[in-house]
Amino acid sequence: MIYINKITANSVVDYAAEELRKYLRMMMPDGGAVEIRYNPEAKDGYRLGLMQDFGLDTSDVADTELDDILYVDTKGREGIIAGSNPRSVLIAVYEYFKRNGCRWLMPGVDGEYIPTKDVADTSFRHVPSLRYRGWVTEGQIIQQHMMDAIEFAPKLGMNLFMIEFRYPKSYYQRAYAHQHNEMHRPPEPINEATILQWERALETEIAKRGLQFHHMGHGFTYEPLGIDAGDGWNTEYESCLSDEQRSLIAMMDGERKIKHYPINTNLCMSNPKARRKVVDFAVDFAKTHENVDYLHIWLADANNNHCECEECTKKRPTDWYVTMLNEIDEAYTAEGIKTRLVFIAYMDSAWAPLYERIKNPDRFLIMLAPITRRYDMTLPPEGVTVKPEPFVLNKLKMPTTLEQFFAHLAEWREKFDGKGISFEYHFWRAFYNDITGLRLARLLVDDVRTYKEYGIDGILEDGTQRCFFPTGITLYTYARSMFDMSLSYEDIVEEYFECAFGEAWRKFYDIFLELDEAFDYQFMVRRKSVDVRVSTLYNPEHAKSLEKVKEITERLRALIKEHYNADYRVGTVSVRLLEYYAEYCDLLADAYIPKAQGNDALALERFNHLVERMGRHEVAIEKYFDHTLMANALRVVFVNMVTHNEYMDV
């Protein structure tokens, strides 16, 4: 009999005990019964609970609610597994199994590697390298995949999850409409009531694991006016504005009107009535969503769109932004609301205020959101040597490098000396420019270290939760780097690939490297054009490199046949996913070759063929591959699209 004794009475510790029992039984299928009981006085068996309840020292962290400490000291099938907070206890359980050979490569049972063996004596104490380690809803979200993603996050050592918007109606609706794949999957309309219920189910799964819950962000420039979250991209809303609503939105070119969509429209923030609406909304939201740990207060999702009225132009938009944030804080303090707040240095708000400063930094996080940065480089070796571009209202040129963003952050630091995090986009459009995921994985190792060096204590990744095609190496590297910054790219890659592909892992890895070279990431991100007057991808010489792809994928297919079945399910799934990947590479090369040669019409025709062909496989691989986000991300390239948001094409 194996006993798991819960020293601490807490629902998350209860769940951690169940996970400990499950994976013990999986590792030792003939090991007999595993009994869970609440026994604070236990001296034998596994003892599970808070470090404080064991009298263990936690003085090396600033805040045991926010900072995770993992403590494990076991001999055989007994000993202490503890954490500085309930979430940390759960993560410590997973790390205990990881150090006993278990791996979680992808969400769900098909992504697990659980060896059959007895557990070894295990002893470690670990404080993760970054305080905030999380994932954010984006792309097209399907409910079961979201549930799987939340379950998966702490297994990689992540400790928070964010759901954008009051409820992410558009993300759900695009997914179930099967955008760009209607031919093979008829749309499945879902109503708002269902979406709201699903969002609440996700919140429950987050709470079950004790993860920090970050919420909303988008919506604070229109929901306080009575425009529903689901109408953020409603192009028809202009005609529905009341006189009062119109009086509270930004004036541009002498008119107060919607800028493309409500989500892209700012408020007239010098108007006390407009700010009061936001304050009241934020107070009401916090009172009815007590489970939210961090409420994100963001401005409009576009640049160069701030109010030009006489009063607003007396200060920078960020001065008015900070004024509003301070008013929210004051209202929260008066109401006894403990919810923490996040404000964002994003688009125009990258330029720091001139006059105002955050009065109560303990309530706030500043969040750097470098959406216009390059994803082919981190910080130059010499560090930050630039200054922000001059501020000119509604005529700003967005930063394009981390160096420039850190220069902006330095100016913000003069007005706010609290904690900082980053809202990153490696798993958004950039993800589909990296054919293997290895370029971004290597970049992420450097980015995590760079952010830590510049005082950023966490990262939230905005992007698809279905980022496991061809493998999950990019997400795995992101999570493990934040968890333990001492790990090298090579360490992480070997750990992942050996588990996914067994003794042949190096052969698979080498083929990925060949594909990476053939596509050339610099070409994919449009930095190798020889004549931008023709196209940002015009490079006839590179077409010769792309023509090598089919020869490489033929060798990949031969390797797949040799290793089609593995002893463990995760190996079989990892290998068989590459059948679809080989076809994807062939089709993508077919589309990029004429693009490189300047034949845009043929390139678009072939890209549309790729979208259709991969759509046929969507049901089979949708838990790993976001077909709609891929189509949206790459269509920008093939139709030479220029959107109203300049940053979309960076």
C-alpha cells in the first residue's frame, strides 16, 4: 500500500494528490493500491502540502502567493512534496515525475511519456527563473483543446493562464465557423450563451490547478460604453452609436467616429465622464469576477488613433492613461477590492507619460507588448544604445526591435518602479514563418534571458494553443526556459526529440535542420528580397533552395516508415504527425517558389491549394495544428496585403 497524506487542506492540493496517485499507478501498474487521506500528523508515506505547513524556509522569495518554490525530498515511495503555494505543490508533483523520467510533450494522453519503472530517491528545491510564466488565448479556440491546454500548462512548469476579452466570442466563432475550410467542414454556429458557459468552464479548470488567472485586456475602450465584447470587430457599429457614446470616443481629423472597429477605437481620455465609465466598469467587473487575479486594462488595438481634441492634446495619451489607472486604483481601494491590475506599453502607449506616474505601484504590473518587433533577433550584444523616436501624436513609427522597446521601457521606468512582464507573440503570426519551430525555440532561450536581464519577471505568450506541428519543441522550449534559465537550447532539444523520436531522434532533427535551411527563415520573414519593388519575397536565387524541399521530404517519409510504430504512444503520434507535415512542406514550397520568382498570381493559386489540401486533414490534426490561423497568417504574404493596422504586416 502506498499512502499519500495531505498535510494541507486545499482543493488544489487535493488535485495534486490525485495527479500524484495517477502517475504513480501508471509508472507502477502492478504496484498495488495508492490511498489518499488527509493526515496533517503523518510521518510516513508521501506528505503533500505547503512548505509553511512543514516548517520549511520560504524567506528567499518576496511573496509566496506569487513566487513558486518547489520542494521535493523523497526516498522510495515516501517523503515530502511541497510548494510555497497550492499551485507550486501541483507543479512540484509534475517536476517530481519529470525527474523520474516522465515527459509531457503535447496536451492530452497522446502527448505523455510515462515509463514503467519504480520511482527513485529524489531531492531538489527549485525557484523558477521567472515569476510569471503563461499562455494567452488567441487564434481560433476549440473548447476541448482549451481544456487540454490548461491541463497541460502546469506540467511544463507554467503558472498562469489568460483569457482575453470579457468572453472570447470572436475566437470561438471563427473556430467553429471553420474559416478557410468551409468546403470540408460546414460551419457550426455557436451562440453567445454557449460561449459564456464555456469560458466559465475554462475558469474552473484554471482554478482547479491554482493557476493565476489573468483576464480581459481588450474591451476597456468600448465595453464601458455599452458595446458588447463580441462586437469588437463589428464594422457596422458606427451607425449604431448614440450621441452620448459618440461624445466619449476619440476625435480624429475633427470627427468623433469609430476607427475601423470598436476594438480599434480609443476614448476621449481627458473627458472625466469617459474615464468614469471605465472606472465604474472596472469596479463592477472586479466585484462580479472575484476569481480574477490580474485584470488587464488595455487601450485600443491599433496605433496612431488617439484623441486630438484641445484638452487631450495638452498631454500624451499615456498621461491620460495613467490618470485613469490611478482613478481605478483609488476606486478599488475605497471598495476594498484586492484585484491586481496590468497596464500595457503597446502601440502608442509604448511612449511613456511626461507628467503622470502610477501612485500605487504595488497593485500594478507594467506589460511590455512588442508586437511590432522582429522575430529573427533578440537584443544586440552591446545592449540598448538607442533612444525612442520622438512622440508626434498620431504620426508615430512603431519600434521594430527589442532594443527599441527596451529604450521605451527605460522611460516608463522613470514613472513606474513596479514589476514588469512581457506580452509576447512568438506563437502568433511569427510561428508560421518558422517551418520547423527550431528558429523560434532558439530565439526564445535568448529572449527569456534577455527579458530577465532587463528586469522583466515573466512572459505571457499570445498565440495559438495548437502549436504542436510539426512538434511542440517551440512551446516546450519557452516553458522550460522560463522554469529553468540555466537550460541550454541543446539540452532542451535533446530532451524533447529523444522522447518524441527515440533512438532515431538525431536523424529526424537533422532533417528538420535541412528543411530550415531550404526555406530559410530570413526569406520567410521577408528580409531577403532582392528588389522590394517587385515583392518583399522576390528572390529568384532562393527558388533554387526551395526546389530542394521535396527531395528532403522524400527522405523524411522514408524515415517515418522505418519508425512508424513506437513502444510509447507519444512516439507513434509524433512520427505520424510528420506524414501531414511532409505534405505541408511540399505544398508550401510549391507556393513560395513562384513567389520568389515574382509570379504572384501563381503563388496565390498554389497557396490557396495548400489551404484546401491541409483543410482536408483538419479533423485529424486540429488538436496540433491551427489551420485557420495558418491561413490568416500566411495569406498576408501571398496577397501582398496591406491592412489598416500597419503592425499586422511586420
